[in-house]
Amino acid sequence: MQKVITSVPNRLVDSEGNVYGSIRQLAKAIHVCRERITSQINRQGYFKHSGVVYTPIDVQINTAAVQQNQPVTVQPPREDEDEYQEFLKAKQVQQQPFQVYKFKQFTHKKGHRYAVALFSDAHIEETVKPESVNFLNEYNIKIAEKRIETYFTNLAACLDKDEADELIFASLGDTISGYIHSELEQTNQMTPLEATLKAQSLIYSGLKYLCENPNLTKLKKIRFIGIVGNHSRTSKKIQHNNGYKMSYEWLMYQNIKKQCELTNLPIEFYIPESELAIVNTVDNKTFIFAHGFQIKGGTGNICGIYPALNRLCLKYSKVFKQDRLFIGHFHSSVNTPNAVVNGSIIGYNAFALSQGLERERVQQSYLLFDTEFKDELLNRHIYCD
């Protein structure tokens, strides 16, 4: 701290801790007129110049020390003492060097890792013209093929990176659009039967790619879950008792299963004859897989799907005590502690535009679990564009 001049009124201290005996001395030191300093202090209580703040303080000086040419001790008055001490502490902290910690590398113990990959709402034969959605998307058979190919290659990359031991591959329906609306009869590129044959070839090819991928040496088991959607039905309305019998997708899953058996692909199939697939995992979790048409509406209100999704989880929990519910149908990715809603492969279409629904990137959900952890290890999106 600099030496303090004789004690006179209007002493000031700057933000560096230097004390000035008077406004006159400060004006002389920084080459500013006294009137400017006085005017600003009277107006706002302090004077600021070149980034430095000067504050009035009634400084008490040890005059004997000054006369004996000894270091000057500045004693702020009692009412300013706390603020002044805080200033000194802050300045002291500022001058302290950073303390650098040395972190030891730690790797969590790896248990049995299994991934849940969702596949739904491809609507492969449906057409989305760019003009119908203000050029926000385009979709046709060729684009569907490319997106499904991208999905399986990205899925293989995830399984390789995560060193997954097991894959639960859940096809949640609406792989085709079918003829459930007259508009689809007019605009689809294929009939439901043609689309079914195309879809089963694409899914089988993806599964074969996973089984024969040389990078997936740690992947020992694949479980296939086949759920029928509402678009693949042959009936006018959804039928609950025998809905699987009235679905092109149920036939498609059976064909994929037989082809995998013929080619010796090591895949375990579960194609339920109900709307739900109840799956138990190696760490005693219970998962429910469904298409999602069990939720009526829910996207048009201010809270979106969340209230209806929570209600459905609570209803199922009374019977199945499930840990997580997985659905598709809504073409929007949602992840809550109780449920996962899958995105879509078709992406934004004219219906979504007319309803004012949110547009999201074309994606499917992927979750990784480890038996050493209570909940999922991670969840991510598999992008298909």
C-alpha cells in the first residue's frame, strides 16, 4: 500500500487498496480536475476512472509512524471495517495460485451389458412430397431403404462401442402404412402385401448384418420382439382379442423368424399374440413393449403425451409391476423414468404439419443397461438420415 499523505477530509481508497489523503491529491495523481471527482462522488457515492473505483473513507492514520518514517497503518472506521476486511480477503484470494488436483483413473466394474434397440414407424411405402411439408422432409421407397440401412449400420457401431453382450431388438410396429385410410390407398407407392415383402427383406437383412458383423465379437445373444402396429391391420378397426391375426406385420415377423432359422442366424424370437410383450432381463427387470395405440390422443394439449403416458404406466404397473414401458406410434422421442417413446423413420409428414406437431430429426431410441448399475448406463438416439 502506498504512503498516505497528511490527514485531511475527503480521504479516498481505490479498488487496488491505495489510500489518497484528499480529493486534491487524487486529482493530481490521475490528472483529473477536482470538480469532476467531487461531482461524481456527490452523485453516485464513488468516482470511477480508467477501470479503477475510488471510494471516500475516513482514514485514521498513525501520525507518529509517519514522522518516524515507519510503515503507515491504515485503520478504517468501525462502520466500514467489515467491508474493508472483505476487500482485503478477496484481494488475498485473488493472489493465491490455483491448486491442481491429480485425479486417478478409475474404471467401473463391467457387468453383463445388454442393449435395447427400438425400431418402429418406418411406413416404408408411404410418400412424403417435399412440397406437402414446406420442404422439411422427403420420403419414398428409396429413402426408406437408405434410412433403414443407416439405422442398422449405426446400431452395429453403438453395440461395438458399448461392448454389449446382448441385444433386445424390439420392432414396435407400423413398419408399413397399409390401407387404413383412403388417402393412403391413393398415395402409397406399394400395396400392403408388396410393402410387407419389402419390409421383411429389409429387417432380415439388418439382422443378418448384425449377426455376421466381424466387429461384434462380444455380442452373444439377440432377442427379437415383434409387436404389430395399428397401420398394418386388415380390419376396419383395431381388434384386441385377435388383432395379431388381422395384421400383415404378424405374418411378416413369422416369415422373418423362419428365414433366420433356415439360415441359422442365432436369434431368439418372441412374437406375442397380444398387444403387449412382457420381457424379463438378466438383472430381473421387467420391460413392457407395445405399439402405443393404447394411448388415445394426448398430444394436442399443453402437456403433450406426458399425462396419458403416466396414466398408462400406472395401469400396467398394477398388473405387471414393470420397470419400463417402451412404445412407438407418436413419431416423437420421449424418455421418462417410467417409459420410452420411440421416434420414427418416416419423419415429418403432412399429418404432423396439419396438427402443428414438433419436427424432430429422424431417429430411433437405444438404451444400454449393465447389471452392475441399478438403472440404464446410457441412452442415445440412433440417427437414420
